Amino acid sequence: MFTSEKGVVEEWLSEFKTLPETSLPNYATNLKDKSSLVSSLYKVIQEPQSELLEPVCHQLFEFYRSGEEQLLQFTLQFLPELIWCYLAVSASRNVHSSGCIEALLLGVYNLEIVDKQGHTKVLSFTIPSLSKPSVYHEPSSIGSMALTESALSQHGLSKVVYSGPHPQREMLTAQNRFEVLTFLLLCYNAALTYMPSVSLQSLCQICSRICVCGYPRQHVRKYKGISSRIPVSSGFMVQMLTGIYFAFYNGEWDLAQKALDDIIYRAQLELYPEPLLVANAIKASLPHGPMKSNKEGTRCIQVEITPTSSRISRNAVTSMSIRGHRWKRHEQPDNNNDATELGILVIPEISVTNVAGERTGNGEKGRTLGEIDAQHVQGVQETATDPRTESKGLPEIRRQKSVRKMMEDGINSPGRVQF
């Protein structure tokens, strides 16, 4: 560590001690823009024997317990590097050099498992149902599966997953180590949108190192340092995948791709089904080429949203459609209303002796065949076909249509009768 970097850290330590309470928000706002300070703090954390490590961890904990949101996020950005340093020191069995890092991790954990009143928090997560639309899908595009999910959701079978209550820990042991670290990564993933690019790079790098240390792939990756295998849990690997998935779409494609391959490699060796399922799902959903880096801000996952259908059906009966239907009926010629009014159809009865008879349809006397012939002689024109009336169920009436054809169609139209 250079002298200039050491001086930056020492100035940061002394500045916060003399800072008044009223200027804390302005100090927190300007702190995230000090890139030289952030890089110097990373180097301090990476050197377990550094004399500045203990005061740095103490000040980061003071930031976290101050209640200022931006100071809390400033501490969280170093969480992946702190976890890696603790696991690396634990694997080398040099526990005494990681006391301050362990105290910082335990302090953050014990603050996060309780609310402001000191009561234990229980986190709940509702698993989304396929029957309800979201930014990722619409139930109508799924098909018959949506009907089954809809029937289940109506009975209140939505599944809720609970996390907690988590017990307070006074020290990290082999039994509770990954329970605490998994919860800490969960807190880190909840603030992923506020993490700078250097923190996402650190996350991808420590995920790769944790998964391949002590295995043949470590020589392929050319990772130096410890060569002992670091034990991991299934839940811890799933939380690592959550952050890696975010890093894919926020400018860290290469590092995230390498970390994803290393997690799949370790999950296959450990035979962990949950990390394998999540990692393969992420790999299958990725685009073919790398995403471009977005320097202006956080980039979200792009999803194609199906256009929603209209809430009112086109065939719905409204007051406007009823009025329009009445106006079109009044505009029809009179010769169309005498035979088809109120849906009454008059069917002539024809005998083999060529004698026309009458049949009463629905209490109304029909017209005889002689009247039909008379209308044809007088030059009654047939009704012209209107494309708009075809959609309302009025078929085209043609000249020279036989009586048998009219009986089959069920329409009594004025025209010549053929025997």
C-alpha cells in the first residue's frame, strides 16, 4: 500500500470523528464520489495484516449504525470483499487476523435481523402466480395452464415463503457461518441498484474464487493465494447468483459470465440442485451477445411486454350500439320489413297439383304465390346487397331463386317462383 493511499484513509478516519451531526447528510452525499478513497479502502481490506484494518472496520460499522441511508450503502458496497477475506482467512486457519472483519460482519447481521424497536424481523416473499399478469408474462399467452392456475388462485393457494426470525449471534462458528453470510448477501442483493461498478466487479471475482479454490479449475483461472477448498452452502450460492444476474445487465458481462461458469462447475461437484437450477435458468435466458455498458445509470433487464387486450369487448352491448342498431333499422326499405319484421318468416305451401295454399306463421297470414307473381310482373325490384347488412345476418336475395331453395334458406323474398 502506497503512502498516498494510506494518507487518504487516515484523513477519512479523522474527518468523520470531527464531523458535526448537522452536516452528516451532506457528507454522506459527497462520500460516494470519492473514488480514490474507495480504492484505498479496498486495498486496506485485502491486507489482513494492515494496521488500518481495525479502525476502518470500526468506522464502517459506525456508518452502518448511523441510520443515514447513503452511509449504510457505502458500507454495503464492501460486503463481498469482506466476506471473501473472512472465508480466505478461515480456510487458512489464521482466525486471529480476521477478528475485526468478523466483528463487522456480526454487527451488520445483528442490526439487520431486528427492526427499529428491537423486535425480530420476519421477511415474507409471495411467490407470483402464473394466473396473474406481470411484466414478464400474461396469462392469456400461456393457454390451458392459466386456467388451472386461475382455479387454484381463487381458492387462496398462493404460496408465501418466510425468512426468519433469525437468532442473534455473538460469534461465527462452522455451524452458523453460512447462515449469517447468506443473510448478509441477501441484504446486499436488496441494495444492488445502489452499488457502484467496482462493487459488482468485486462480487463476480470473489464468487469465482470461492467456487474454484482448491479445485483443478483454480490453475486454469490462475488464482494465486490460498489453495484450500472453501466450503459453501446451497443457499449461499443462490444468493451469489442473484448478484451475478444483476451484473450481467449492468456493464460486467465478462466477469459475470466467468463467475456463472464457475458456480455451475462447483454446483455440479457438490450436487446442489438449487444453484444448478437457478444458474442454468440464467444461462438459458441470457442474450447471445454481451450487453453494452451503461455509464449513465443502472440498467434493468429488458422484457418484451405483450400488448394488453381491451377491457371492453368489441361485441359488447352498449347504449351507443343500441341506438345505432335502431337507426339502421329505420333506414331499411319497407319491403324488407313486411316479411322479416320481428323475425317472422312466411313459408308457402306447394302441392303436387300446382295449387298454392296458405300457411300462417306465428299468427300472421302469409302472402300467396299469386301475390308474389303479381309483384314480379309489376316490376318489383329485388333488394340490393349491402355489405354492412351481411354482417347482421341478412343474406343476399337473388332473382330466379327457386321456391325449394327459399324453403331451404328459410327466407321468403319477392321474386319469380319456379316450379
